[in-house]
Amino acid sequence: MLHDRVLVEVDEEAGERRSSGGIVIPATAAMGARRLAWARVVATGPHARAVQTGDKVLFDPDDKAEVEVHGDLFVVMRERDVHAVAAERLGDESAGLYL
């Protein structure tokens, strides 16, 4: 990865949701508002400062560039397009989520 680019792998299981009543809502269901998606960081460029490999990031799936590598689908984005970072490395002293 170059500059501040981030390569993420989208969680395919996150597409389907379940309502509080137990109804399954498919990922293709139309929603009134935009829905952000979680993904796992696979690689980062040398100038990415807030994310590291293994972090989970929240991003807008409408603003994505998909790429296929060895048959697997990944998303390439700039670090500034990440809305939040969930990281285990932060420890117990904080919530572990940057917003």
C-alpha cells in the first residue's frame, strides 16, 4: 500500500441484520439513511497514522473502490475516509473506539 491508503476486508456476515423482533433484514434491503459498514484492516501504507493491521474500521460502503486479489474481494480507501477505529491495542484504560 502507498501513502495513506488502507486495504480492508469487508465482513460478509455483517450484511444481514436481525431486528429486535427476530426478523432477518437482508443486506440488499433499501434503507432511508446511509448505512456504514465495518471491515478488518489487512494492510496500511507508510503514512497511515491512526489505523494498524488487524483493526476494525467503520466506513461508508458507497465511497469505496473494490479490488480482487487472488480471488478475494478487498476495499481500498484513504485513511481520511475511515469514520471510526475499533482496536484491541488500546487496552483497558479506554473504550477502544475512536470516533
